[in-house]
Amino acid sequence: MKKKKLKKASVKKKYKIHLKSMEDIRRLLSTTVNQFRRNEITSDQAKTITYMGNVLLGVMKSISEDMIDKRIKVLEDEHERFRKQIKQT
């Protein structure tokens, strides 16, 4: 079987990618798919980037859920305090 030759990536200089949001990771994964389809990266490279992106998404979701839980707890505590104040009056 003939081995496919990879095209050189269109980006000549390496640049930092800041993955601060789920949208950033979605954009990275989309770029990775397109690079793979254009034969600019190998399937191993695409798999590695996809795996790391999915791990980051999982971490971000976990952090987001934790923040939501904390906000709910604060609201519940405030509600309970308010309810007690009303009962006292």
C-alpha cells in the first residue's frame, strides 16, 4: 500500500493557542479535523489533539458544574436566611 505524503501545514510559524473556553476548544478541534482532511497532520497527531481537547472539555465542564453548585448553595443559604427573617416578623 502506498503511503500518503503529508502536505506542509499552511501555518509556517508555531503560535500559542489559548484554550480558555469551550468555544476555543471547539475551534481547535474543528481546525484539527480540517488539517487532517487536507493531509497536513497525521491521524496520530489528530487523535492526540482530539484526546487532549476532550480531556480539557471534561475539566472545564467539571469546574463549571462546581461553580454552579457553589452559586446554588449561596442562593439557598440566602433564601433560608430570608425565610427565617420573615418568620420572626
